[in-house]
Amino acid sequence: MSYCLSPGCPNPENLIDAVTCQACGAPLLLRGRYRVLHALGQGGFGATYLSRDEVLPGQPNCVIKQLRPNTTAPHIMQMARELFEREAETLGRIGNHPQIPRLLDYFESSQEFYLVQEYVSGSTIQQEVKRHGCMGELKVKHFLSEVLPILDYIHSQQVIHRDIKPANLIRRSHDQKLVLIDFGAVKNHVQTTVTDASENTAFTSYAIGTPGFAPPEQMAMRPVFASDIYALGVTCIYMFTGKAPKDLAYDPITGEMLWQKHVNVSDHFASVLSKMLEVSVRHRYQTAMEVFRALDLEPYLDSLNNSMTAKRGSPVPSTLPLSSGSNIISPATRTAMAIQARQQPKEATTLNSPEAIRQRSVAARSISSSTSRGDSKDRGTRGTNSGATTGRSATPARLDAASVESYYAKGRRDFAAHHLEMLQLPRLDLTEATFHQANLKGVNLQGSTLTNVDFGRANLQCANLRDAILMKAYMSNADLQDADLRGADLRSAYLLNANLRGTNLGGANLTGAKITPEQLAMAKTNWMTVKPNGKRGSSW
């Protein structure tokens, strides 16, 4: 079918090969190339249509989004044009992300506005819940592990989506990746959407987002990045319950959604959801990465194991080569590996037993591409070159400095649980690398750029991190005993629960870092050390 988008057309349906509309005579090819096939969705201010680009080879499908104001008043038309241009500008700026539809074209015709976007074939989260029922804790965590990085990306581009909901998240058919769609309600964080509230009545609900998913500050036209965190939390509740926000009760005093009795999750995950759904912006997670880090799965693997709904018995690959197509093993994959390691016989109760070593190696074997060898030492000490395996399973190969540098240069960032002790890696740029649970004892990273690096639970005893750039580094539960961080840039680093006994922080900059006074008291500081409040000296 060829569909006519001309306003007031009495019968818009036409034969697939028609050139002009049989009812109104309007041309059926928009801009001389796009043939509208059928409607995908309808809203108060326009609609989206599945279309076909008849100019490109193969005539690929695309999505045409039509913004049609319900009045031609000059100020409404101007607002519609600004809304249209804002969405086009935003999609053009952020559409190079593989999980955001690309903007292909945009144009205005007969006082109507059209966006042409990449077509994403698949099912929305809303459709999945309706077809297959509510989801368990593990599936929702997998969902979050994929959506949070997308959210972090758009926020880094100073964009607030403002309409996160199950209908706007599509699981793409060909690769099962989640794709975030519908950027019509976006707000540039730096600019105000409208300047005169009295003139935007016709677009108020469109600009606000979806009631129930949008938090109070967004409904008051004051959205912040944390507004998307709230909407994502409501989406999780929908996945657990199958209930829309309007079907859930609210506390009449605080305005909080009363979801707890409908959801059966671990205490830790419940606390994360509660903070995502805080009515007060002040007490809510401020960034997507805060939520991601709060969902560190190691402390509650047992409860996660109990909530697994996937079929068991699928073998975990003995190695996942660094040269594979993905350069980062997903948190969900690493978690599943750790869970299966936990499911080994109960005889592995001692840290140094062969079975315990085997379990740790299964969980750690995320990126090894070299020949593996045995290691009879504890995690936290140097591996021995025995030249043989334990006979059951092998630990990840020890990488040398050249390998680490080469792998990173090729775009491979995940070195989790690897043995990298005593390596010489000075003055390298390892931004956003993952060294979670890695053995980095005595490593030399002096002067290296380590912004946003994950050192969670890593062994960094006696490491040389002097003058290193560790801005926003994640170092929760890391062992930094006797490490040298003199002059290091630790602004906004996350150091809670890290062992800082004997750590030299002389001249280090800890402005905005997450660290307790008790931790800092165990470290060595001097008058040049900048405390978390930005001041030098003894004041906290």
C-alpha cells in the first residue's frame, strides 16, 4: 500500500505503485523519493510511518516522522519548527551511536515537518512484556547493563531524552541489541526549550514526556539528567510487574510510587531501584554511571544466582579471545561466568585450594588470547612460571607490557582479573580501560592517563601511580596499600572501601573524590594534598 500524507485526504490508501493519490491527487513520493507504506504510531502532534527510499539501491526501509501542528497560528508554527529543528539537530549530533537510530534526512513541506530515520526492526520492551509476561531480576539487570551506557552517552552530549519508557526501547531483531528511539521530547541541557510558558499550551504534554514515567521536576518543565534515571527506574518496575505507572498506588504524603509489594528482588537491587525512583532529585542517582557502579554484582551473586531464569548447563567458554569482535566483555557476561564459578562443588572452601583457584580462573577468563599456564599463588602475589597447568583448568595468561599497550591501541579495553604485576607501563594513555580484580601489584603507571578506568577490587599494592591522571577512576574495594600516588589527579575518583593504609597521597588532588576521613587518616598526606572539599592542609 502507498499512503498519502496530504492533510484532509479523504482516502489516503493507494496501490503500491501509484504515483499520485487517487483521492486528492497529491504526489505520493515525498521529496520525490520516499514512499509511505503504513502508519507505525499516532500521537497528538503527528505520526510515524514505515516508508521506503526508492532512490537508493535496494530501496531500503526507513521511518518518516511527521510533525503536524493542529493549528496554523504563527507562534505555534514557530514553536513546531523549533521543536522539529531541535530533534533533527540532536539526532544528527548523537545518531552515530550504534544503539540510536541515524538521521537520514529532514525537510519541511506545506507547513508540515518530516524527519527520516533509520528503520529499526524488532520488538519494544512493552511488546515483549505483553507477549511473554513479566521479567525476573537477572533479565532486568541485563537490560540495565545495556541501557545505562546509552544513557551515559547521550548525557555526555548534553542531551536529556525526557521520554524513556518501554515503548521507546526496541530490541533489534538481527543482533538483539536494545535501541533507544523517539528523541522528540529531548532537551538540550544548556538551552531552555521554551521561553514563554503562556505560548506553549499546545505542546506542553509533548515537551514534558509521558506522565507516570516523567518525575516531578520534569512535569514542572525543569528536567535534569537525573530525570532520565527516574524514567528508567519506572521502566524497570514495568518490566517486573507489567503494570503501567497509573496502575500503581502512590504514597499520598511523599508522592512515591508504591511498587515494593509487587516486586520480588534482592535487597541490594531493591535499594538501587529505590534510589533511582527517589522523588527528590537531590537524593536520586545523578548519573547513569552511578547506577552502573551501584549494580556491582559481586556482593550479591548468591541472590542473583537464585533469580536466574535462563537455561542452565550452557558451558562457559574456556577462553574469550581479545581478538574477538567485542572489545569489552559485558557486565552480564562476566556475572554469569562468576555465578557458574560459584556453582562448583562445596569442597572449594579454602582460598588456596586447587578447586578455589579453578573457580577464580573460570570467572576471570574473560579476555585471554594467549597460551594459559598454571599459577599456584594467591591472587595478589606474582604468578610463577611453572610451564604447566594444574591439570583441571588454567588461569589467564600473564600479559607483558607490550601486549597491554598493543591490545589497548587496537581498541581492546578489558583486562579484568589479569596478572599484570610489576609491569612497566609509564606514561601510557589507558583511558576507560577495565582492570577490575586484576593483579597490578608493583605495577609502574607513573604519569599515565587513567581517566574513567575501572580498578574495582584490583590489587595495586606498592604500585607506582605518581603523577597519574585518575580523574573519575573507579577504585572501590581496591587494595592500594603502600602505593605511590604523589601528585596524582584523583578528582571525582571513587575510593570508598579502598585500602589506603600507607598510601602516599602527598600533593595528590582529591577534589570531589568519594573517600571517608577514616580512609584518608590511614594514608600519608602533606600540606600540598588537596582534600575532597578542594582545600589544602588539614581541613576536610
